[in-house]
Amino acid sequence: TDPMRKAGRHFLQIPGPSAVPDRILRAISMQTIDHRGPDFADVGQKALKGMKTIFRTDQNVFIFPSSGTGAWEAALVNTMSPGDTVLMYETGHFATLWQKMAKKIGLNPVFIEGDWRGGADPQAIEDALRKDTDHEIKAVCVVHNETSTGSVSPIAEVRAAMDATGHPALLMVDSISGLASVPFEFDAWGVDVCVSGSQKGLMLPPGLSFNAVSDKALEVAKSAKMQRSYWDWLDMVGPNATGYFPYTPGTNLLYGLNEAVDMLHEEGLENVFERHRRHGAATRAAVRAWGLEVLCARQGQESGVLTAVMMPEGHSADAFRATTLAHYDISLGNGLSKVADKVFRIGHLGDFNDLMLMATLSGVEMGLAKAGVPHESGGVQAAMDHLKTHEAVKVAAE
Ligand code: PLP
């Protein structure tokens, strides 16, 4: 390791954890209080209410002191019984991990194969449900923003496809990296369980996870037979009603969460979505100008959270990322499992603005040159031109 101090700020441009804004760091640095004492009720209630406005639901929200993976498990063990069939869609690495988890805990996942270059295909889901005349499938599980590929699944269309079949399966969505970055509507889209985490669009450190739960899914939980204890929604309901939790919550992260929700509403969620959409478009303009290819190949499904870039044949994405980190102090995301060493990922999520994007893309362009990756220069210029000619259209904050 280089013992020399690095001047200036490190650029954490992986697709989560995202850099934590100072306001949130300050909120987290408040003294920890008694989580069963009278002052805590306001903190807990504000957090639970606040997250409903982010999920856009009037139904139920549960908060766990865990990473997102825990909330995945919570979604499954609260609603399923041993051996139940779940229909899952291979959008990428995270969908694959969720499917592996389902297997590991004793469910029977049916995995619709995907090519990692777009979101879930509603037609394929509809076809699978139509074949399931005995209603063996108890849930359809889809990753909203696939962080390994930079593709967004059309959740409203998945719901419509499910409704078209009249199949009673629950719709479960992983929006760990989508929530508070790209549009998500729990109630309006008819989602039954949404899984999320703190370290992406919510701008917090890792350590909190979430389940938004429809009244229908909560009812299902009452008869679901998977073993569960720590994750049991039904143990949460009582204490949550007054802002408390059945065990020690992540008190300081909840301070941060309340600050984050305020910040998101001060900007306006629609403006947050538009900011990331625009930064995604500018990033893709840069990638095209470099003569490289974006992994997401489905127009309209490109993510505002991150852009996965394919390396030219015969060049190592990991060597490029190591060079870029060493010379420009910027962390870029690696390719995961099937696309390991073949793609790198540029995160443009969280508390992020035009100049931060320009610096990020400059780091990538300089890194491509430094690492000897064949490319055209001019990507940074193309992104800047995009930003200049596509002013953000702002709506009044909520
Ligand atoms: N699902 C998606 C889409 C993710 O991006 C991640 C993490 O990056 C996970 C699941 C797993 O979450 P965690 O690493 O917080 O357990």
C-alpha cells in the first residue's frame, strides 16, 4: 500500500454504498438514546412514517438492523411455507443470489433465464403463470434495479401481466438499489413486498434494511409456515404502532434515516429521480463517445443509479479499476459473477451533482488512457454537452 497521504476527497463511485452527505453524518453522530425510553418514540415513528412516503405506500413498513440480504430473507420467510414455489427472473447477479437464498432456505425457485442485458420480461412471467393452472407459484420475485447490470425492470408491467392471468401469487420486488433513485410506487403498482436497504439512494451507511408490505402479504404471513424469529413481521406490528421495536433498533442510523427522508423531500422525489435519469443519460453519452458499450441493451430500461460498461475484448476491467483507483483515487464498481472482469460499473446515485459526475467521468477517461484500454477520447466532453443541452426540469418539492 502507498503510505503517502492522498490529498482531496476520495470518489466513492460504486453503485452503493454511496457517499454519505455531511448532514446525515452529523445526524448519526448524535448520542445514542434509550430505545425503550420516552424520547425514542418520535424517532421510531418518524422513521416508519417517513419510509412510507419513500415507498409511496399507506400500508406497512418494517425496518431491520441488517443489510439488504436480511430483508430479502424476511420477505421470503414471512410469506412462504417450506417447499413453496417462487417464480424468479434472472436479471443479473442479485436476482441469482436471491434465487440461491430461496433454495437454501427450502423453497422451490423456478428461475426464468435472462441475458443480464435488460430488466425482467413481463411476457415471460405471464406465460409462466398461465401454465401454472394449479397455482403452485406463491410469489413472483423481481429485482427492480439490477445493480450488477444497470437495468431497470418494468414493475408496473409485471403487475399488469400478473393481473391479466388472474393468478393469486404475491409480487415481491427487490428495490435495494432502486428506491429513492428511480421511480418506485408500492401502492400504485400493486407490489406486495418490497425489499430495500439504507446504503444506496437513501444516502446512509449500510446497516438498515426495509420491507414494505401490503395488507394482503401481512395477512398471508399469519398462515405462512417458514421458520422465522428475528425477521417476524408479526412481532414488529405491536411495538411499531407506538414507534418502538421488538429488539434493539439501529438507533443512530435511524437518526440518519430521518435526516435522509427530509433531504429527499426538500429536493422532491421527482427531482431526485430526474437528476439520476439525466446523469445516467450523460454517462451513456460519454460511454458511446469512448466507443465502448453499455451492458444494458434494452432502450428505456437503462438505470439512473449506475451504468455498467463493457470492456473491449481482451482487456481486464479489474486491472482498469485498480489503475484508476491508484492514480485518481476513485472507486468504480466491479463486474460480478458472470460478468466478472468484463464490465466496470459507474455509480451515479445518492447525493450527487453535475460537477461530481464530470469529475467521475474524467477519472474514468483518464483511467482508460492510463490503463492502455483502447478508446476514443471525448467522452467527458460528450457528457458535458449532454448536461448543457438537457437542463434538469424541476418540479415543486413536496
Ligand atoms: N439486491 C440488490 C439489487 C443489491 O444491489 C444488493 C447489494 O448491493 C443486494 C440485493 C444485497 O444487499 P446487501 O449487500 O445490503 O445485503
